[in-house]
Amino acid sequence: MMVLSTALFSLMGVCVKIASQQYSTGEIVFYRGLIGALVIATFTWWRRGSLRTSVPAMHAWRSLTGVTALSMWFYAIGNLPLATAMTLNYMSSIWMGLFLLGGALMFGAGRIDGRLILALLLGFGGVALILRPTIEQDQLWHGLIGLLSGVISAMAYLQVTALGRVGEPEYRVVFYFSLGGVIVGAGFATTLGWHAHDWRGIGLLIAVGLLATGAQLLMTRAYATGKPLVNASLAYLGIAWAFIFGVLLFDERVTWQALVGMTLIVGAGVTATLLRSRTAPASTGPSTEY
């Protein structure tokens, strides 16, 4: 289930990249959120669950950060090689490690794990290697947006963890996140203008929503029945899928610097996840908010 989930997320990225030629980021976020909300609402009704919540403010804050990260990620996918955009977003686990290190220093922890510091340094070294080709191709702005999407994804993870601790089920968190995508996406699309549809565009937008929602549900099920650390490591297969799809479908040429950078980020992300699991509840891995 976890391997299939990563493949579906990468296929979603493929559809986002193609749809970006016809629609704005705001429109893609809107339709992704609309389809996700409808699917989750139907699933909840079928399972006789409830979408009522006693913590609307927490959902609002989580949706704001999650949708912001999603919008930046979709923008990066439309303007960068698919594997590059995917890798920069998967930096969220490394940013979480940095947050953990910062919290330890702030509260005067007696001992800082040197392995975490090494993992963070390797991760940021990987970022430097990945961003180097984007600088040479005058795509630094797009690369920075992709990198920032990973930072905000890590912040969204913190809110997801907090919602889980107050007893909010995963499907309710995903529903309000999708609803936030509808609101924010509509706002951006109305400001920038809506584009006309054709059957190709409609198919792409539906595919983005269904692939994202299906991947989310599969990932949730995998974490509910499998080993969290194994799943968190397998999640990085999404980068490999993105690399394969980028080469086969978009004729993307990834430089050796970018390949080495991806390898460093994956290694650093897995290490940071393993170390973080010893001081916090098992995480749901990277990119689960999408």
C-alpha cells in the first residue's frame, strides 16, 4: 500500500505538471480540494462518521499552512523538473529535524545528538547541489519556492500531530484541509482569472484530485497497519517514481549534481525520521498532508 501510494502521488505530480500548461496553480489547488472534499465527505457518510469538530481554529490553521505548502509545491512542479520539485518538498522531514534541534537548544537540552546535526548538514548539502542547476538555468526563484514548500509542510505536520493528540480522526483532518484548498484556490483563481475547460483539462483536474485522495487514503491505511518507520522510509520512493516519470514523459535531464543531492536528501530525511521517532510519536512521513 505504501509503495502504491508513492506511485499515485508521483502520478499526481505528472498530472499537475501537464495541467499547469493550461491552468493556474490556484485553479489546480481548487479542483484538487473540491474533489478531495467530495470523496472524503462521501466516504465519511458511507462509514457513518461525522465531520463535526470541536476544534475549528486548529483545523483552520492547519489548512492555511497545508494549502500554502501545497500551492507552492504545485507551482514548483509546473516550473521545475518533476524529481527536483518532489525532492525539495520531501525536505519536510529534514526541516522537522531542524525544528527538533532548535527546540532542544531553546529548552537547554543537555545533549544534542551529533547524528542529527550530521543528517541536517547532509540534507542542506543536497539542497545546494539540487539548486545549483536551477541557478544556472535562471530558475532559482522556482527552486526557492519548492524549498519553502518543504518548510511549510513541516509546520503543517506539527498541526496534524496536534490534531491527532486531541482526538481528531485522519479523515476529518483531510476533509478540512481539502475544504481549505477550495477556499484558497478559488480566491487565487478569481484574482488571476479562470480558464476555459476542454475534455483534456477536465480529465487532468479530476485525475489530480482522485490520485491525491487515493494516495492519501492508501498512505493512511499503510501507517495504520504497518510499521511507521518502514513506511516513512518507503515514502521516499516518491522521488524515484518522479525521476522515472520525468525522464520518460517529459524528457527531463537530471544532472549528476541533482542526483547526488537527491541521494543526500533521502539519506538525511530517513536518518532524521529515525532519530525524531525516538523523541516524538511516530510520524506519518513526508507529504501526507497532500
